Amino acid sequence: MTREIYMHRCLELAKLGLGHTAPNPIVGAVLVREERIIGEGYHSYYGAAHAEVNCLHSVGDDDRRWITDSTLYVSLEPCAHFGKTPPCADLIIEKKIPRVVIACRDPFKEVNGRGIEKLRAAGVDLEIGMLEKEAMDTNRRFFTFHQQHRPYIILKWAESANRKIANQDFSRVHISNEITNRLIHKWRGEEASILVGTRTALHDNPMLTVRTVPGKNPIRLVVDMQLRLPESLHLFDQKTRTIVFNSIRHVDGEALSYYQITRDVSAVHQIVHALYQLNIQSVIVEGGAQLLQSFIDEDLWDEARIITNDSIFIRDGIAAPDLAGGQLITSEAIFSDHIRYYRNQ
């Protein structure tokens, strides 16, 4: 059995925390003795115990004596600072774990090598870089935020077979099927925020919440430069946090906030900068076509998820955005819907 299988298991465990740990990373940990897993854990939600803590807590009574003769695999460098929880590097040293395999360093400035240095100074045998590329991709939201100083940006839209996303009068067309809609709600629950433009908010009146699957509601974001959207829209029901980007006022509220941006600088750049300042690690842009195209034209996107319903044609409708610079990673079919996943290369 190759040792990489244990790191693959760490990455599987880490993904169980997706959508719940932000602004912290998702992390998985596995404790192994003589090719047998005796403990495993992951960071389940922000403020809760970290992966290493949960991994050690999971070790059964009969196996606790082997902790000091085991190898800990962890998908991200153990923390070395006091945050919501004590440093995991200290716990590893306290439990006298002799060997630690780390997939990649933590780019967060409070960690970034300090956990490794602390473990090495304590005499722990370290191996760094196992499945590093895969681990960084698993935590791509976290790495993008701390290395590029902006949120991870996902573009999403549904289009007809003739590449239209709505009727000419902007009235809504139900393009994706019921099963795909459940997947869309799952996507929402995995991201920190969700963004729409003025026309989408006005004509679709979306809730932008997670409803058909279990999950945490993302922060709702809407662009309304002149503050003309009616307060009767679902976005303003104050049932989940909402931020309105506009050119008129700046007000911090608990459930509803107004963030002022200007017209003389690219709106999408200002929004992206604001999200970084607000510590919002990822955003899924759901429309409309003009807002999506603005992100594409400014080359401000990381993923695009395009849903095409091959059985629907919209005559004289609103054209879908024109994606440029994307590399097709994979695709899948859900009945009449064909979903293509792109990465910005």
C-alpha cells in the first residue's frame, strides 16, 4: 500500500467541511500505525476543533498507546497560533507524535511555515509536499484569497440550446431541470457569498438561499448603483446577510449593509476588492449576462459552470455570456441538462 493513500483520505475528509469552515481552510487528518488507520478527523465548521484535534479524539482506547509510535498525515500545515482554538502544532508535540506528513504549507500569514518550524524544533520527523498540488486545489478558495488577495470567483449560468439565458423582456425562463436545481443549491452552500446584478434581482426576484439541500446560506450580494430596487424583493427580507453595492451610501448593518462604490473605476474590481476587505473568501456570480460578461472581460474569474438545456430554444432572447480563456475540465449530463466545468488558465 502506497503511503499516498493516507493523504488522499485526508483530502476526502477535508472536503466534508466545504462551505462550513470559511474563512478557515478545509483540512483533513489521518493517524496511521503500521499501515492501519487508528484515527481520522476533519475541520467541520468555523470555530470548531481543527482536523488534528478531531483525529486524535477519534482514536479508540485500545489504540491510544500507539499514538507515540504513529504517523500523522495532514492536508495542510498545522497551525502555530492561537485563534478560535489552540495551536495544533503544540498538540502534536504534546502527544509526542514522532512523524508528520504535510501536504502543503499554509499561506495564512499567522502560520506560513511557523507550524513546520515549531514541529521541526521539537524533533518531529517531517515530510512536506506529498500530493501538494492536489491539496492546494482542494483548498483553492483559501489559497486564492491569501495569495492573490481576492475571493475565489465562480461564474454560473444556464442557457438554452441556442445560447439564450432569458426572454428579450428579461422575464425569467426555467432552463435547468429539477435535479440540476438541487445541484445548484448545493453549489450555493459551498461558497461564502453569491452575487447578482440589478436586472436579475428585479426581474427574477431570487431568494439566493439554500433550500432544496442541507447547507449554509451564502452572504447575498447585489449590485444596485442607484438604489432603485424595491424593498419588497426577497433579497431585502433580512433573513440572511445581504450587502448592496451602490454609488450613494455606505451603511454597515447586521443583516442588511450598503457598500459604496464609484462609477469612475471598474465596478467588478471594486466589488472584488471589497469582498477581500470584508474577509469573504469566495463568491458565485449567478447573473445576469451583463454582470457575468464584466467579470469575463476583466479576466476576474477562476471557474465557470455552464448549464445548457438541449431541449429548450428561446427566440429573440438575451444572449448568454461569451466565455474567453477557459479550459474545459469536465462535463456531465443530467437528463436534458448538459453541464460544462471550466477553469481560467
